Amino acid sequence: NKENSSSRGALIVLEGLDRCGKTSQSSRLYKYLDEQGYSVESWRFPDRNTGVGQMISSYLANQSHLDDHAIHLLFSANRWEKRMLMEDKLRSGTTLIVDRYSYSGVAFSSAKGLDIEWCKAPEIGLLAPDLVVYLDISPEKAAERGGYGGERYEQLEFQKKVAKSYLTLHDSSWKVIDATLPVEDIEEKLREIVLDSITICQKGKLLSQLR
Ligand code: FDM
């Protein structure tokens, strides 16, 4: 926590389909950790505030058209342009809660039919999360929640493909939480695994990179 400047923060990533509840869980988690006195920031990708982010945003809003490979590389570039800041924050002891990361990049682009290894390549060398939490919901249930905002990828048929791609990405750093549980239950489970991860990082777990 704040007083212990020698230990680093944790890189926590939340992933899942659109409407899985990621965004509201990440803000609840942020609020909780902040209130507990942790140094913490809430991030999201795409970060639409940068120049690259604005190109992504206009693509998602169907205001521009880009080759599938080109937009994939822009999403990746959007993470690369934040990499240095991310490392500085973590090393100075700030925990980052990140709403979507490289896994979204690979899951969404490979769902369009791009080669998965090609999709992973530009992510190599970005910081590896200490914890990835997948909020698990079926595409059908997510669609029932309504509120798909009309952006490019917010369609049931496409989300089904994304769900399949995500499944191929799960590894030992992933924790899966049933996203159909009551919000408070999800919040509690999330707090528990995140606090564990923060503790492990405080005890000296090294930062690593995606390979
Ligand atoms: N998305 C997000 C990608 O296709 N690739 C990426 O690398 C990232 C980070 O962008 F449909 C997709 C996922 C989603 C869309 O995300 C916008 P938000 O979370 O709705 O802003």
C-alpha cells in the first residue's frame, strides 16, 4: 500500500464479452481499493484519448473503415503508447485495474478470421498481467441484457465468435468468475483474488512481459 514504496503495484486485467459487467465491476473495485488506502488507478483499452485512440474510436463508431490488420495494429499501438507509463506506475507502487487488454485484441481480431499467431505477435513485450479475470457470460445472456450501444462489434453473431476465441486464450494466470451471479457476489470474489494478487506483488513478484 501507499507507505510501502519499495513494493510494486499489480497489473490486474478484466476481460469478457460486451455487457458482461466488466466496466461496472472495475469501477467498484477501484473505489474499494482506493478507500482501503491502496495506490490504485483505473485504466481501459482502447484508451480513446490519444491520437491512435481517436482513430480506433471512429472505426468502432463506423465513421471510418480500416483493413482488419490495420485496426488490429492500431489497438496494439494504443497499448504500446501507454507501456512506459504503465511500467512507471507499477514500479512506483500503483496497482492498475485495466478494463480490456491484449486478450481483447487477440480475441476480437481472430474472431474476424485473422491468424491467431499473427494477432499475438505485436503484443509480445507488453507487460504481462499479474492477474486476468474473465467475467464469464454466454453471448446470448449478454445480448439479453440489452444496451448494445450500436458500435461495430456489438452484435450477437460476432460476440459468439469472440467467446470462442477467448476460450483458446485462457491460461494459468486467468481466473473465471460467473458474470451472471448477483453483482455483490461478483464484487466479493473479485476483491478476494485481487487482494491476493496485490499481496504477491508487494512481496516482490517480478514484472514480466508477454511472450
Ligand atoms: N477491442 C478492444 C478490440 O477489438 N481490440 C482491442 O485490442 C481492444 C482493447 O473494442 F468491442 C474491442 C472490444 C470492444 C471495442 O471496447 C471497444 P469498449 O470496452 O467497449 O470500449
